[in-house]
Amino acid sequence: MQRAPRVAVVGAYGLGVTMRMPRLPLPGETIAGGALSMGPGGKGSNQAIAARRLGAEVDLLTVVGADSLGRDAVGLWEREGVRAHAVIEGTRPTMSGMILVEEGCGENRIVLDLGALGDLRPSHVDAFAATIAAADLLVVSLEIPLETALHALHVGHESRVRTLLNPAPAPATAVPAEAWVAVDVLTPNETELDLLLGLDADGRAVEERAAELHRRTGSDVVVTLGAEGAAVADGGPVVRVPAAAAGRVVDTTGAGDAFTGALAVALGRGCDLVEAVRLAALAGAHCVGIPEVVPALPHASDLDHTTTTEKDLP
């Protein structure tokens, strides 16, 4: 039996407060008919749980507050089998986010209070370095301080561990050009693609823009396009991977994290990039049909095995 891949994750945990509504309100408008729910979130935690459910051994570095939300997080990771021995207890409250979901289309808007995540420092990454070095893949996202995220990528690169940067949310300041040498796989959505290129939407096809980002960074680029699938630029002709079939779209909030977790597992198993993206698309499609994030993250048995090859299955 093939051994489980090892994935190290440096990212965020937080409480997600979700309000579902018939439509998003206009500026200054109050609308009735919303439905409130709360649950665990944060890209690092979501991606770690997604990878674990799909068969990886997962180690997570993040920061939580010394509060009930932080204690809830530890219990969640214990239940899911995510190794969280490196998690830091910060001096501020656990991160929280408000998620507005428009019913019908499932589109979302998110506002974050980073809270304790501001306490995640490069020195914490250094203490996690041996775990990164033992991994098959390192996943980093940008809800944490940019300096810390970039340091984690350099630690992975120096340890010759393949690195995956999910540049979400898009950084408020430009990523230094020298950082790209430490990024093996880069997974922006289309908005993040243009922000990283420093462009407004300029009418060029996404394939051209993906290829340009690959040329600028040297990273393999996977542009996630929701219902339009993904575009993969790795130096050859750009490949469009179609979206997997999804039923009714209920909530797109966790689809990107499901995609990233599945991509990490497939790459950790040695799949080529395009085949890994196909598996990740299955995970994302599963996720959009279920409300809230953690309940929607798929297990291996949830994915349609008839659409992928045996070696790609977690």
C-alpha cells in the first residue's frame, strides 16, 4: 500500500460567522430574511482538514487565542486527526470572520478580524522547521502576516520540500520578487491573478495572464475559475481543466480550500500537476453543494472515483 503523503500547513484558524440572505444589501440598506450560522474556518485549518480527510498525514502551524474558540479549535483538530502540536496560543482573541452568502448563486463576501493571527512570527516557523522538512508538501496561505508566510516558504524551499502558495486573500502589499524562488505551485483565483500581475482586467484571455504569471515568478500556476474550471501554466501550453460537475450550488465559501487540500494530497502522492488539478476540481465541486465549510469538505469516499485514475485517488 502506498504510504500516506505528509503535508505541512502554515495558515489561519478562525470562527466563521455566516449570514445567508436572498441578496446582498445595497450601501445603507437593511434587508430581512437572513439566516445566521457559526462554525470553524480559516484557510490553514480548512486546508489541513481537507487534506487529512483525503488521506494525508497533516501537521498544522497556526495561532489561536486563549479563549473558548481556541479550545474549540484544538478539539476539532483532535477529532479530524490533524496534528496541531505546534499551534501557538496568542495574546489576542482567536480570529473571526463575517461571511455574507447570497442564496441562489452561493457567492460570498468575507471580512476578517485577524486577532491572534497577528502573533504568528517567523520564529514560530523556525520552531516548526523540522516538521516542514519531513513533509512531502508545504501549504501556505496569506491570512497570516505576509512576512511569516514568506519565511515559511523559504524554510520549505531551503529544505527542498515542494511548496504551494494559495495567495488568498490577495496581499495588500506587493510580494517581493525574490520571494518567488521559494514558491513551486501558485494557486490564485482570477482576481488574485490580476492583483499579482498588477493589472486591471485587460481583456486578455486567462491563459495569457496565467502564462505571464508563470514567466514572472517561475512557479507552476493554477488559476482557479470556479464553474469555468482551472487554467494550468507550467511552461508548456496552458491547459484548461474543466470544472467537475456539481449539483445545486449552495455555498462556495469552502470550495477553494477543498481544492487546495485535494491538490496538496495529489501532489504529495506524486501526481502530475494537471491530474492533481482534476482531483482538486472534484473536491471543489463536492463542497459547493453543502452549506458551511467544514461539513462540506469531502472525504475520499465522497468523490466520484470513476472520473479519475486509480493512482490519483487518496
